[in-house]
Amino acid sequence: MSVSGPCEICTVREVRHTCNRCAMLVCDRHYNDEIGYCVECTAEVGRVREGTDEDNLPDGVDTYRF
Ligand SMILES: [Zn+2]
Ligand SMILES: [Zn+2]
């Protein structure tokens, strides 16, 4: 993957992620790894913290397959 260009929020740092909600290109600092949103979308949905049952794998479970 090769995304290049400046973050659309700070316009300074290099783009590292694409928001899964608004598709904005943002840097590491303006991206929320947990939910895959930019900080702006994170702020909007931040208060809604329920129903996070997708991609929510519990830690400490030995499910290694090769
Ligand atoms: Zn940024
Ligand atoms: Zn966003």
C-alpha cells in the first residue's frame, strides 16, 4: 500500500490511514486505531460506545491456526 501526501487535518504529517467512515486521509496522530476512524469521526461517534461486537476479539484466547 502506498498512500502519500499530507494529512488532511494537520496538513503536516504524512498520511498513514484512511478513515473508514468519511474516507479522509489522515496521519497516525489523527487516526483512531481502535475503531478505524479519523479523529473527527471519532469525536462524533465517541459517545456511542455500545454495540462494538464486530472485530472485537477477546484477548488471551489461544486461537492460533497455521
Ligand atoms: Zn494529522
Ligand atoms: Zn472520518
